[in-house]
Amino acid sequence: MAETVENLALTPDGRFAVGTTEFTAIDFETTGLHPGHVVEVAAVRVRADGTVLREFSTLVNPGPGVDPGPAHVHRITRRELDDAPYLGEVLGDFLDVCQGSVLVGHNLPFEARFLDGESGRLGARLPAMPGVCTLAAARRALRLPNYRLATVAAAVGVGEFAAHTALADAYVCARIATTLVNTHGLRFAERPVFPELPRFAPAARLSPRRVVAPSGGTWMADFVDRVPEAAFGATGSLQDAYVELLGNALADRHISDAEARALGAAASAAGMSDADLHLVHTGFVKAMRELAESDGVITAEEERDLRAVAAALRVPEIVRGLRATGASSGARRRVLVLGEGLAEDDLRAAVLEAGLQLAKKLTASVTHLAVGSGVPPSEPRIARAGELGAKVLGVAEARVVLGLAQRPAAAPAPIPAPVHRPVGAVEQRTAAFVPYPQPPVPHGYRPPVPSPPSVMLWGGRVLMGFGMLLMFITVLALFGGAGLAAGIFVGVLGVGGLLGGWQIALRA
């Protein structure tokens, strides 16, 4: 990971409770994969319980004449950047939000690489800040087809959001991190240590971008969420970043030849070979074709879109022989899961893994509505789903109806952190250290009742008194002319009584 961020793993078997640690989720929109410039920055600071404390976002001018990069992905124009502040003007505000918190990013090594590069250009020396990668943490905690931001977000119950808008992505990343901590019981593998960050003058102006919620998902967006990660080829921070870009481009159902060339050029500039790109493109399109054919029906819309994507990505051979077989039969199962908790997250993950469609909101295409135990009966979507003809089921019942295998036991709930004790100004927010949980007390166990100490204590005192009395008698007898042998014998008995009584009294 880059020098400005020190990797801090969140794991199911971590030894350090999160406690009152605060997280700052960060996201950058950039001119390319690497090398490149930041054109938008966002930071959302939250408590471990999910409470939002602060947010910060602004477009960033990368310099006069610098191309904004894949505008079809992040939708940022050069004109917008002309009116935005430079990164050096807003770095102080960004660091103020991050101070004393654990950074969070989805594919954090990618984000950290840009932070490291941009701070280096500015001549700003930043100490290594503790950071958690939610992509890596999700791979440890959730069993999903892939771990793109949108896929993980869907698995933890986040609805549609404006992907590749820095502020929206940061909010989603924060939600993922707090869900993994609170619902799935992840803990720190190491104790976070917070350096003192440099202070800069606050920005005179910001240029935040207005976030526009998407109008609705597409059939291809559903497929992209379900494409198996193995289809992408080798993984790594760069490949993960490219898959994220490509997936978001395909989710819009349309990728032109120019857009595909721009994505390929960005990947090549970052170090991906033509063979790497061909492997990712082949796997992506092949997996989407298999998903489209899985229900036995290929619609005209699906055939048209798949052929257009395959042509743009230069893998037309993958869709050779593909033919539309008619309109959708309506037999496809599209599932919406309401509620937050392990059971609900587990069901969402199982739906995705089984290749079913996981809905992000209630529409007429939803065939099954699974309602979690914490959802009130007055929830309007329950009645509306019945009106639309969807089957309304409990979470456990939905598993049976959908034919989903039971998953392994969920991770245990996090152990409450003990009260913090101050460890210095820099580490005041550090999570409490819990080395190992205490073993449970066996059922029916009763601790032994010790003998009353007063009995032993008085017995020891009596024996000590008897010993002292014998020694006193011995001294008087020797002065009175008694025999030496008898005096020694009685004296030894007295010393033994004194020492024995003293030891008994100590034990009491």
C-alpha cells in the first residue's frame, strides 16, 4: 500500500475491538487508473455505529489543459474543472476530516496511490495513516460472486446510488465498513495508531458536485453484479480498479467504441497488457452471456446489447451463434430483501451467489419480497408488493421457496469494548484492546465456598500462644536449675508450636 496509508485489516478473528474508533471513508475520481490526477475528492467521517459526523467533497482542478479522463464514467467535464479549486487549496480541509480516524476506501491501495502521488507533487509530507480496505474486508466476511462496490453495497442492503460520484461512493463505503463491524463482527487485526497530520490553511472555496440519483437499474447492471470474480482473471488493486470502471460502464447498457478505447488506453497507461485486457473482456462478456441464457430465454434486447458490448470490447467471438429466442417468459426470479442484520445480508449474498436477480427497490419486476424480522408490519412496501403480485415471505421461508442452501454459521457479534483509558494525545480514539474473550462459565457451575478464615486464624493464634508459653517455662526451668536435656526438649516443642501457629495464621 502507498506510503500515506498503512494497511489495517478488518477480520472476523481480529483481536482488537473497534470500540469508539471513528472512520473516514474517502473516494477520488481521477483522470485515469495510474498515473493520473485527482479531479474530485470526498470524505465522509462516521462513528463505528454509523452516525455521520462530517462530510467534505469538491471537484479539483488538476491543472490548466489537463484532460479530465473517462468523462463517460465519472461525468466530469473540463469546464467544471476550470471553476474548481486546486488540490493544494483543499488539502487542509481534507486532512482535518481525516485527523484521528481510520481511513476507509473500497480498493484502498488504489485511492492511497493517488493520495501519495498528489501530496508528493505538492511537496506535502504526510505520515502514514491507518486505513482499511472494504474490498479486502468484504472478501473475508461475505461470499459473493464479485466484490465491486455496487455488488457489496447490494449485499448489505444499500439501494441504488450515483456510482462514480465521489461523495456517493464515500457514503456507500462508510456504510459497508460500519455494517461489516456492527453486523458481521469484524475487528482490527492490529491496533490503529494515529499520527498527527500537518495543518494547512482552510480552503477559501469549494466546488461540490450535485449528486443525481440514478433513474433505475438495467438488466445488464443486474448481470454485472452477478458476474463471478473468477471471470475477471488475475486480481490486484489495478485489475480491481479496471473491473470497477468497466462494470459501471456496462451497467448503463451502452459502451461505445470510443469509450472502450478510452478505458483500454487508461488500463494500458497504468501497466495492464493487451493480454490482461483481453482476459478481462472475454471473461466479462462470456459470463454475461451465460447469465442471459441461464433461464432458457434470450430477449431481443439482451441479444442486441450483448453484441454491442462484445464488439466494443473486441471479443465478438464470445457472442457468435447468439440468437434471440423470444420475449421474457416472466419466469425470472427477482428478489428484494428488506431489513438489516446477519440473516438479511446472508440472504442477499445467497441470492447473488445463486445467480438470481437481487432488486435494490420495489418495482413491478420483483417476484419475491423477503421481509426481515425487524421490519414493521406497517412498512408500505409489504402491502404494495402484494398488489404487484410478488410473494411476500419471511427471510427463512424465502430460502426454502427460492431453493437456496443454508449458509455457514454467521460470524459472532462483536464483543463490547471496555472503557478506554487515555493512551496519549495522538491515540485518544484508539480502539480498546481485547486480547481474548473470557471462556464461558459451564452451566450449573458453582464456585467452591472457602472455609471461614476465622477458625484457622484463631487456631494459629492458640498454637503460637502455646509455643510461647512452653518457651517461657523452659527459660524459668533453666534458671531454676532444671536439667539441660529436658530444657532443650521443651524449648524445641515451644519453637515448633510458635512457628506452626504463625504459618497457619498466615494462610488464614
